[in-house]
Amino acid sequence: MAFRYPTPFRLAACERMLAGGNRYDVGTRIGGHVVTKTFKRRRDADAFASTVEADKPRGVVVDPRRSRTSFASVADSWIAARTAKRPSSIARDSAIIEHHLRPLFGSRSIGTITRADIQSLVDSWSGKQAPSTISRQYSCLRAICTWAETADIIMRNPCRSIRLPQVRLVDRPTLTVEQLEQLAYALGPGHAPMMRLGVVLGLRWAETAGLSVDRIAFGGGTVTVDRQLARTGSLEVPKSAAGTRTLACPAWLLDELARLLARRGLTVVNGDSLRFVTAGGEPLDYTNWRRRIWSPACAEAKLPRLRFHDLRSLAATALVVAGVDVKTAQTRLGHSSPHVTLALYARATAAADRKAAEAVGEVFRPLDRRAMDLP
């Protein structure tokens, strides 16, 4: 039977007599409409009524009808609202939603997704995917739920106290100067400067590939990083403010870059021309460059497992070993947090470890017992 609320409206649990047993309706006005929630037990209805009555003055009442929105619809709205994000980030998150979230949660009302559901999903990924991949997929799911909570679609984010697999530090290689010279020889004069920029300045591949003629100041001895080459072949700003930076560059590396420009016939007049391009003068494509240039060169130099991103680890380690302060190292590498600089990239070298052992050993060297007149 239909239930009619009394006038004036009053928040309370109202009983309905049904053949299958009593039901208790609790109604409240949200956005000018009466919203009803039904309970089987009177005490549950009274508890809900008390909670809503207390939440209304604080402005935290959520229309329960909105929580019935499907997860897929909320995810689509979240993607559409990310107008400030880079296309590559949107493409990555869209792929995560399509392949890892939509199959399980797509048709479900977002309000029915619980913390236990989230934990079960994360646990199902464990053992099948790398911890870093799981963390990235979970971050996407948490961002969707956080957006839904902020938009008053759900009252509470179910992504709470979720146990994630521990992300282990990647085992980065330690290379000698001789090994780097072998790699430079294998890369050739057209691509060796890219490796130099990665290992000396700590530039990412996209930052190196997006470097144009006017971003290197030979007179001032600096390299400016304020954009990078996207997978689509277009230039875009760095993903964080810390990624935009101007770096002092050694004179010998500037000379090597100048020789590269001379071979290509470029001058300051060609300011917007990219420094590193394909044989046909087109912007580099990372996948093709890695397969045709980088991997063969690494194999020739007997460094088959080396990644371009490993050069940043070498740069960070060199900065730490040289005694450069963490803030300067963080700035040069374009990290938003010094924790990333130290925890993810810097590696202690054997020489630095020996130096540390000798220094601590001198502090605690045993005294001459005879000089102290000890037995």
C-alpha cells in the first residue's frame, strides 16, 4: 500500500502493515523532494532517522537515489570531469576502467560497493599482476570513489584501509663510465647525446625527445625542461609543476649537443625544431626508438636489460654520492617529493659503501690498550 506523509512533514519512522510483515519508512526532504528509505526493523529505521536528523544541519545528507547510479556511469562522469589531465593520463585510466573495474563493478549501483568488495578485488589482482600495477589500478578506483563522495553521490568512500601488496624497489643497474662509453658508441652520434642527457641531467625519455633547439642556452650553459613528447607525437607540459625546471649543464655535454646541431644544419633560427628526430625528420616514437635504436645498442654494449629510465637512477645515485643536498637533487630530477629522490632512485654504490664503512670504522676504532695502561 502507498504511504502518504503527514503535513507538515516530520522526519520519523512510519509503519506500514503488509502481508509479509511490517515495513518501516523513513522520509526526508532533499532538494525539495521527499526521499524514502524502507527498513524491516523499527530500531533500524529509528537509528537512520536520528542519523539523518543530525546530519542535515551539517549539510552531509546524501540523496540515496543518487547512490543507485551505476558504477560505470559514475566512472564515465569522472573521466569527463578530468579536463585538466593530460590525454595520456586519461587514456591510461580509461583502459584501467574498461579492463579491470567495469567487468566487476560496471552494472552495480555505486552505493552497494563496500570496503570488503574493494579489498576482494585488490586481493584477486595479487599474484597475477605486479604490486606497482595493482597500486596504479587501485589509485584509479579510489579516485573515482573519492569523486563520487565529493559529488554527494555516496556518503562514504568505500576505499578505506585497503591492504595493498608492498611495492618493492626496482633493482637498478650500476654502470661504469666504460660501459656508458660502449653504449654511446653503439648508439652513434645521433642518439648518444640522448643517453648523456639521461645520465648526466636525469632527463626522462619524453623530456629528452621533446627538447627543442631553443631550450638549450649555450651562452648560459643551461637546459630548460618545460614540455615533453607525448605518445601521440605532440608536445605537452610536464605532469607536475616540479617537472618544469632549468638545469645547469656541463660544458662538454653542451659541446656534444652543439656538434649534433651542426650535423643537422640547425641554428638558433630553428628554435622550435626538435633536437632528436627520426631519419625522416619526424618526432620520435618511443616504442619504435626502443626497438630499433636502444635495444640493439644495449645488446651490442652487452647491457641487454638496461632501460632508458635506469639512467635517472644513475643520475640520482651520482648526485647523492657526490654529496649534493637532497633539495638540489630533487629539483634537478624534477621530483615533487624528496622521498621519491631518495627512496626510489638513489642506490648506494660499492665505493660509497666502502667510504661509509671506513668513516664509521674510524669513529669506533679500538683504543691502544697499552697506552691506556689497560690489561
